[in-house]
Amino acid sequence: MIVGVIGSGSIGPDLAYGFVSAIAKDGGKVYLHDIRQEALDAGLARIRGYVFKALSRGKLSEKAAKAVEKALVPTLRAEDLAECEYVLEAATEDLPIKRRILANVERIVRPDCLIGFATSGIPRAEIARDAVHPERCFVNHPFYPAWRSPPVEVVGSEDAALTARMVATLERLGKVPIITADVECFAADDIFCNYVSEAARIVQEGVATAAQVDAIVHDAIAGGGPLNVMDLTRGNLLTKHCQELMRDAKTGSAWFEPPSILAEVGNGLWHNPKARGDGRYTPELAQLVLDRILAVLFARTLFVADNNICAPADLDWLSRMSLGFRAGLLSLAEEYGAARVQELILNFAAKYPGFPVPPSAAAGTLPSFKKHVLVERDGELAVVRVFRPEVKNALNRATLLELDQTMIELEADTSVKGVVLSSFGGSLAGADIGELAALPDPEACEAICNFGHGIFQRIEAMTKPVVAAVDGPVLGGGAELSMACHGRIVGPALTLGQPEVNLGIIPGYGGTQRLPRLVGLERANELLRTARTLGAAEAVSSGWASAPVAEDVVAAAKALIGEHLAGRVTLAPVNPAPMDVPAQLPAVSLGHRSLAIDAILRDVMLRGLALPLAEGLKVEAQGFGRCKRTVDLDIGMKNFTQNGPRVPAAFLHE
Ligand SMILES: NC(=O)c1ccc[n+]([C@@H]2O[C@H](COP(=O)([O-])OP(=O)(O)OC[C@H]3O[C@@H](n4cnc5c(N)ncnc54)[C@H](O)[C@@H]3O)[C@@H](O)[C@H]2O)c1
């Protein structure tokens, strides 16, 4: 892929570094274009600094660092962008400049080149007003630090296919696109800029100092404090600009007027880095500040939700990821309760004329939505996606509960004839290790397995075909969820495995019982006991996958369900009948793995597989509970959480 970034100011170089990190290994190239040599030099120096840091921390190999340097091309010549298939304009936040750049880019690039605007708040319709091909122009609003912050707000165009290509392109560049409406400041900057402006007003009025505001807000909801974030991003003037956009919008009012202190601080700092102010505060001051800040945060969040500027699940995720709060803002609102949220907003509105009260706040309601599971319909089919991209869609308890509820609803919905079960990007990275590590005793361990078994058995028992569509890492609980489906489609990036024994546990969501029934006892014996991973080709040849490897796993899963509904193939759960089990399992080379855990695993396989599946699952749950009695479970879990998956645990075999 060949990509161009226009503008080498605060954010352009970060965007270019993020993109080049995603595509350099596959031979991609990123142009970084500016009209000023000193801007290019400064941008390049910053990128070299990132590469150096990543190298010295061991996060980047010498080879990868060289590939990054080679693939990044700084240029003063806009004509160099001619070969790009995507150009992101991240130049000065000024409408006439953006329009001029767009006119020039359209003249230079190929007809099929996608064009993004990194604008913080100017609607797409405004920037693309005079475009020759507005249908290939999109808002692509990134977040600080743009080289590693996943979300990008996307305002789509009237062309659904081009919008889908825009979304896919950003995903390929390592981003998580979030669709928003084409309104001033979209979703996140409406909330963020109003939040920062309220903090600035509090300081301007002398109610609290910048240090106190930041301490109070960070202690309550995290996020680093609004004015600290301004110092990091030098964003005062951009915030002022966004406030003016919102003030002058159809939904605007005088309340959005930016406080004058934003311009006064300007490109300067709220905090003196050499002599930080005293952030201590009294409970009374905290309440005063928080009531104002939370009223603004919740009211603007509900405004975005009420006006369908962004889907609630996306909004919740976006506000957590882009603003760094300890939870998404809709989740935080739930935590405070609809009545308290309403009280905060109405009290604030009574004091500050022109402050818009969103309808849901007036009614005292909050949107109800699933946080981690998204469902889309395609005719008779439903596509269910686990959406926790920041943890490769790991299946924590809350996600499993939402998945269960979703499947129950789809089973009851007579208009649905089949279900594709997938995730953002296709990965399903297993259970939530933090949750497993926190289980207090063997009974709790057994109970969590039975909880998972219940959900997976309901999926297995669905009367409609359910096909898992997976790509990328599909490990532990993610692989087990896929095996509870009636068919599996895998993509080329698949890394499939049951790595539990590396952590001092055994699979507990059905892996010990369903994997042998799918791929045969001999192969499963090796895979389960050694934690070896398989790629896509072996997943197909071993019978784990139901069809050849597919580039587009969701499309292939839909097609497979279509074949089943037409009676040309049969999709079914794994055969639940008892298996023929030998007296002993063939020996495998365990390497460093725990002999104590291996003994439990062998016992669970030999006894469980000789029983019908439902009974075998109970044996597995008990076995998982027994792991908790070993010393090796603690060693494996601690090693994983402290050192990550690559460092072998020093098991004691007891
Ligand atoms: N800074 C952030 O944290 C942030 C976050 C999200 C979005 N954005 C958006 O990204 C865009 C850039 O923001 P910034 O903060 O990096 O701005 P900036 O003012 O720091 O940098 C803008 C750069 O654009 C260059 N430029 C101006 N005209 C140009 C032209 N015709 N061709 C090529 N380059 C040109 C300038 O020389 C300058 O280097 C803005 O639209 C802004 O709203 C910024």
C-alpha cells in the first residue's frame, strides 16, 4: 500500500509513523509532504526519535527499524503523491487551506485514490464542497498520540462501497474506524473540547487552579486531567476553534463561546514543568469542580447519543480510548445512575443559560446498549462481532454475557436464518487472563468453566447455523468459542492454539473435549499438551476449519451458511458421542511445561472423552478447578502477566 500524509506539523509525523509501522514490512510506502522544509525536518527528527526509543526498548528489531526508515519518504513535492492509493490531509486547521489542498490533491492523485481529512471539527461537506469527486473524500479524525492511538472517527461519503474501502484501508493501517455523522466536531471533539473549555472556565473564574482541576478530575475518572492533556497536545487554539465551530453550528448557542483564557494560554502551558502547582484540594472544592465537569461530559455524551452522531457502543469505546477515562462515558453515566446524571445536567443548565439539555437527560434516561458485541444484519443473516480491539477481542465475563444475550435474541428472531460469529479484525484472543488470575479458589475456577460451558452449549444448540469467521490470533477461549459453532472459516493470518498449559492451566471452555472431536485424538493430544499453534493451512487440513482459507472470512462464512440453507452442505455441532479412548495417551515432548498440569490434562481427556460431550465438559470444569490446587498455576499466571506470553514459566511441577 502506498499512502500520503500532507502536513508535517504536530500530528502529521505521528500519523505517518503509525502508518509506516503497519505497512513497511509488506513493502508499503508512506510519503510525508509539507510545504516547509523545516517542518519536514522536525517531523523526521521526531519519527527517528520514536524509532530509536522502540529499538532501545526491544519493541522493534534492527531489520524492522531499517524497513521503517526506508519506507518513509519526506517530500516537498505534492506531485510525489501521484502513486498513492490513500492520502490523508493533516495540514493547518483552516477551511480555505484545506479546500485549496484538496483541489490540488484531486489534480494529482489517481481516480481511485481515497482522500481523508484529519480535521478536528470541520464537517466533511464543508471541506469537500468544491471537490470534483466528493464521494471519495472522508473525514478521518485521529487522536493523540496518533502513531499508536487506535481510534479514527470516519465520516462516510454517499458512496457505500467507497466508504467500506475507506474503513478497510484504515483497518489495514492499524486503526479502528468509528463512523460518525457529519456534524461540527463529530463525536469525540464535541465532548472533549467542551470538557476542556469547562476546565479552563473554572480556572479563569478563579474557582480552582489548573493543578487542582487536573488532580480532581483525574482522581475521579482518570484521563490525566483536561489541562495536562492540553499541555501534551498544545491544543488550546484547536479547542478554541472547535468551540467556535460548535457555537456557530445549527445546534449551537452562546454557551459554546470559548473562554478567553484558551487564547491567552495559546501555545503556552497550563503547568510550569519546573514548578508544578499544588494540586491538593478539599472535598468541597472537588464536588464543585466535578459537578461542573461531569455535567458537561454527560450532557455532551448524551447529545451525541441522542442525535445518532455515533452508535452508543462505539461512543462508549471511543470516549474511553480517545479521552483515557477509566471507563467509557456512557458506562460512567450508568455508574452514576440516570437520576444523578439528570440532576447534574439540570442543575448546571439552571446556572448556565444556553446550555443544551439533551432529550434523554430531560427524560432521565440513558441509552441501553451492548458494549462489547456488535450485531449487523445482511438480509436473513446476522453478523455478530466481538468488539474489544484494544485486547484483541479477549472474552471477559461481561463480553460472554453479552454474547449469550445476543445469541438468545437471534435464536428468537424468526427473520434470522443464520449467524456469523466474528470480531473486529477477526482475532479472538482467548479469555481475560486478569479475570482468571483473580479467581480465589478451585470452586470459583470450576464455576467459571461451567458458566462458559452454559453459554457455549446454548450456541451449539441453536437451531440456526452459526459459523465462526476468524483470522489473526485465535487462542484459548476464542478457539473454544469457535469450536462451539457449527462451522469455522479461517483467514490467512490465523494463529490458532490452546496455550493454556503455558499458563499453568488447562482449557476450561470446552477445548479438551471439542478439539479431539474435531481434529482427532492424536493431533489434539499434541496441541493441547504442548500449546503448539497452527496456521490457516493446518487448520483446514486438520478439519478444524470447515472450508478452504478465505481472504474475507465474514463473506465466506455467509456463503457457507447460504450453502447449508440451500441443502448443499451440512453444518452441525461437533459429534457429542463418547470417543474411543486408549488406556494411555501417546507421549509428547512437554518442554518446560508443568508435569502436574499435564497429569490433570491427561486425566480430563481420558475420562472426559469416554463420556458424552455434556458429561465430558463437567470433567473438564472439575479438572480446571484442580489446577488451582497446584503451585504451577500461580507460577504460570504470574509469569504471563509479568513477562508476557513469550517467556517460559519456571514451573515446579507441583
Ligand atoms: N494536533 C493534534 O493533536 C490533532 C489531533 C487531531 C486532529 N488534528 C488535525 O490535524 C490537522 C493538523 O493539525 P496539526 O496540529 O498538526 O497542525 P500544525 O499547525 O501543527 O501543522 C500543520 C502543518 O501543515 C503544513 N501545511 C500548511 N499548508 C500546507 C500545504 N498547502 N501543503 C502541505 N502542508 C501544509 C504546515 O506547514 C504545518 O507543518 C488539523 O486539521 C487538526 O485539526 C490535530
